[in-house]
Amino acid sequence: MAKTRIRGIIYAAQLAILLAISAQIIIPLPLIPFTAQTLAVGILATISDIRLSTWAIGGYLLLGLVGLPVFAGGTAGLGVLFGPSGGYLWAFFVQAWLISLVNKKADKYLIVGNLVGAFSQLVIGAIWLKFTSQLGWQAALTAGITPFLIPAVIKAVLAALIGQLLLRRLREPLQLR
Amino acid sequence: MFSKVLFGRYVPTNSFIHRLDPRAKLVLSFYFIVIIFFANSWLAYAFLGLFTLVVILSTKVKLGFFWDGIKPLIWIILFTVILQMLFSNGGHIYWHWGIFSITQFGLINGGYIFCRFLLIICMSTVLTLTTPPLLIADAVESLMKPLIKIKVPVYEIALMLSIALRFVPTLLDETQKIMNAQRARGVDFSTGSIWKRIKSVIPILIPLFISAFNRADELATAMEARGYRGGEGRSKFRILQWHGKDTAACLVMVVVTIVLVGVRLYS
């Protein structure tokens, strides 16, 4: 669909805002609130090529960096990007790359790519948590991954489903030339 | 829920910090985050804390705004501190249960980490409270310019960022409309079984993506029709200027670094 480069850049900007908005859509659940954010990253990576998703995620992080409260819970700024939970944000890049890579190999099974991506996002976030907070591996991995595993699986499945629906409408994945 | 997102968190008071060049503020707050990791004693944290407090007071912004910036993050920080306290070993053991134990080193480390993240968040809040998002975006573009040499598409990144900043309000409006439309059809986002609540996200996200695509297409067609070609050689409406006070601010940070290194060497 994105025929020219400028079109791709505009798509990236719109997708960056969608990420920002989805981080504010919070379904209150017992214990851990369910945000649509990682779900939106999954959908984004499912429907666009690797370059466009990198741009869109970069745009989202820049929106937060310049001070719009677009990170989860209405937070913003360098302090979040380099705080204890900043790794989960940087890991969106890896999540999107892995989803794109796996989907390219097996585009019949969008769920597989989304599961791999979602899991790696949690692992990278937990590793970041370990180093910034000087925790032990056991503590960081237990606290940084386990509570989010079930929501992550649900979101990966949803992202694959929604991505499939959107892809059918788009006919081909969005691209940045 | 969305009104806060519209304007960033900028509070105009025209203080000394407000008038600094956004590039200076961005680089210095990033630098502060880096040097904080060199602090390893209570003395160092007390010094950095005092410095941060002076900066906060000199912005003339009401302290309540800072608290609003810190509040949503305080739980994450407390959570990591508690983890740190429960899982680290060494020194005198105060309490022990299974794999958990509260030790002397755990308490000290937990305290350090609490101070570190609190200071990081305070300083980054200073940046976002005293600088409008558009100016920080200009600063990002200006600071990234050297990267053009290694083929980073800096102008295009800046274009994407300004388009995103321009369309945040539009998409927020759209989201609100879609959610209201779903509510009018009887969708309830806060009650019902867990699965039902999670499923209620789908009819928000799909129309949101589709409308964003339509808007992107319209804008792209409009820009292509007018023959828009990248940012290179375009003139700017806001021009950033480096003044003496910006250099002074950098010198202050150099002094802070020297004191910090001194404290580290002598303790």
C-alpha cells in the first residue's frame, strides 16, 4: 500500500500514535492491569515490514522522550526509558523484528511469530531490570517474566487474529521504501 | 483519560531553566542519568539529591507537578526495591523465610536503588516540565544531525516525529469517539468476565487502525500531490540558539561530576 517513501513515513507516524494510544487503553484486571500496548506492538509487527515497524516504534519512543505522557500509566521522559522498566520499551524493537522474521518464514502461522516476539520482549525487559536494579538473575526473571506470561500469551493470540483481519483488508503488508 | 496526553506536561514559568536551550537541557539530563550510576555512597546520593532539589526549586514550577510525574512510577521503583531487599545476601541477616531474606546489604542496596531512580525521574521530569514537546523534538533533530554522515535519515525521522505530534490530538479524538460508539452499543469496558473485558478491546483497536490508515493515505496523497520532498534545505520556523547561560549550565554539570568523582575516590 505504501507506494512512496513519504507515504511510509506518514504510516509510521500514525502507527506510532496508535502505540501511544493503546498504552493508555487499560482493562482493569485483578493483580496486573491489562494494557493494549504489547498487543498493539504485535499487531503492528504483523501487518508491516521490518523497517516500518522499526520506524513506528522509534517514533513512539521519541514521542515519550519529548515529553508526551505516552508510556503506560501516562508517564514520559528519559526517566522512564532508562528506569527499571525501560527495557520492556526498548524490547519492542526486538519483539517486532522477531515477529517479522518468523512471519516471513511461516506466514500461515502468525501466532508462532507473535508468541516468540512477546516472550523475547519479556526476557529482554527482565534482563534490563536485572542490570539497572542490580538484582540477582533468579529475582529478576521471576518478577520480570512470570506475572506477565499469561497476559502475553493472550495478547500474542489476539495480535495474530487482529493482524490477520487487518492484513486481509490491506491485501499486502505495509512497507517503508 | 486522554486529556493529559494532549499538551505534554509543560508548565510555563519563564525561569532560568525554562530559558535554557532545549539541546543543553536534553544533553545534560541524559548526562545526569549516566553519572548517577557512579554514585556509590550515601554522601554521593545526598550531594546529587541536594543538586536535584536546587534544580527543581529553580524551575519555579509547583512541586505538585513534579509529584504528578513521579507518582505513576513510584510503584515500579518500590517494587524493584522490595525485590532487591528480599533477594540479596550479605551482611547481618534480619529476617529469613525460604528463599527470601532481608539482610543488611539488601537494605543498603535497596536504598541506593530507590535514590537512584527517584533522582533519574526527578531530573527527566525537570526536562519535560520546563520544555514544550515541540522544542525537545527540535533539539532531538539538531543533536542527531551529525548522524547524517553515517546515512541516518535524520530529516525524515524529524518529519515523522512532527507528523506524529500534529496528529496525536486527532487520533485521541477518534479513539474517544470509537469508545463512545461502542458504549452506545452496550459494550461495558469495566465489568463482566475477564475474557469479555479483554475481548472488548478488539472493536476499539480495529476501527482505530483502519481510520489511521485512511488518514495516512489522505495525508500522503495531499503531500505527494504538492510535490513534497524531504526536509533537506528547508528553512525552519523555530531556530535554536546557544547562549552563554547554556555553556554555564554545562560548566555546572562539570563541577557536579568533579565533586562526584572526588566523593567516590575519598570514600
